[in-house]
Amino acid sequence: MISRLFSLTALLLISLGEAAFAEDTSTRPPDPASHPPAGHSREEETARIRVQHLKRTHDRLTAEPGSLHESCRYESEIATSPPVRKVALTFDDGPEPGQTEFILEILQKHDVPAAFFMIGNKAKAHPALVARVRSFPQLTIGNHSWDHPNFHDIPPAEQAGEILQNDELLSGSPAPKLFRYPYGNSSCESNALLRAHTYKIVGWHVDTCDWAFDRSGMVDDKEALSCGVLAQNRKNFVEHVVASVRAHDGGIVLLHEIHPNTLRQLEEIIIRLKKEGFVFTDIRDDGFESSMR
């Protein structure tokens, strides 16, 4: 067991160095609008997600659980069970021209509610997309910071600015308002600020690791290990997501708007989960209250 833990830790440390040089592995969904993303490029953001995901896995393997809890380092980790057979879809890192509209069409077609955790500078650049999401009663908009930084790398004052600047832009959201930390990386200072401004912190039960699946629909061995992708699902993103939801018997599902190769499979994921008896519901469903912080 000790040797396996050492090997996994070494593998993750190596991966942290390699991840910064990873290439973009996304393709666009059918008939998207051709617009570059605001802020970081998809290549940069995919690399950032990869690094932070592996770092979180490494920390959980090597750090004392008590120290992580005391530092409020990973508030997005959900230990409580979701409401049985209920699924809440969430989409991070938008709004994204082409991608957002594509998601909305699929959700509307299948009458599925969802939550969109929006980056402030993108929301400011695309107010029509924000308004369009707001126009659907079963959709929820959450705060995903202003510029999607790693909160572990910036001081508390800057963290506060990231929260409050987007809070002002997205004003009008009903209480409790919803916030999701970029990369799931939190701090005690920001947790206190969020609660003072009537926010609930939203993590996830199922991290789809959509960033890890490449153009061909495959995930490599290192990332499959950190993402918990079963061997039989390493070439099948849909099966990975369905298996993960099945293992949790429901839950809050993390997806990203900036991975259009994944979005192309969104409809199949919805169809499969419905066929297995899961019910899609609003993240504000009372059953999810215990999963928020």
C-alpha cells in the first residue's frame, strides 16, 4: 500500500510539471459561432485546470486532512450524499458564444434545469448571453469570480475583489446566491466574505474531468488515475459520466462550457441518465441544501 501511494504521488508530481505544456484537446460543437473566448485561451485554461486538479489530488494524498480543513483549502469537496436519484447539471467558465447557445438548445429540448457559474469578465463582454440564460426560469446563474484566478495564489483582498466585482455585475440573483471557486480552491477569508453576502458555496459530487478527454475521446493513464476513470471507460466519456453519477446515486455534476468536444456529448449523457431513472432538478432543490456550504 505504501509503495503504491508513493508511486501515485510521484506520478502526480511529474504530471504537475508536464501539465503546463499540455495542448488544447477540444473541438467545437456543431455549428458554433466562431468567437475567441474572453480572458485565458482554451489551451491556457485546460492546462490550468489540469495542474490544479492534480495538485488537489496530491494534497489529499500527502497532507493531513485536519490541516486542509483548518485552512479551508478545498471547500468545494462535498462529503454529504446527494438527494437520491437526483442530478443537478452545472456549467462553469461561461458565457461562451456558440457554446452557451448550444447548451441551452439541448437543455430546452430535454426540459432539463441547470446552473451556469459565470466568469465576470466574460459576462460583461456578452450581456446578451447572460440575459438569455436569465430568461429561462429553470436556469440559475452563479458567481465564478471575475477573472478565474487560483485563490490559493492571491491575497485575501484580491480574492474579495474577484467575488464582489462579479457580485455587482450579476446583481439581482435571488438569495441565497451561489458561488463556485475557480478550480475548487478556497480560503477561510473568502468563505467568511461569501457567507456575509448571503452566498452558498457550491462544489460537486461528480467531477466529469471533461478537460482530460482529448479530441479522440480518450483520457491518458495519468489523468484517468487522478480522475477516477475506470479502465473500461477510458475511451468513453459518456460512460465515465454515467458511471460516476451511478456511483453517487445522483449529485451535482461539474462540466465546463469551454470544452465543446464534451458538449457534443451532452445530449447523450442526458438521455442515458434519464433512461437509468435519474431525475434532473434545479440545484436550489431542498435536497441539495446539505451539499452546499
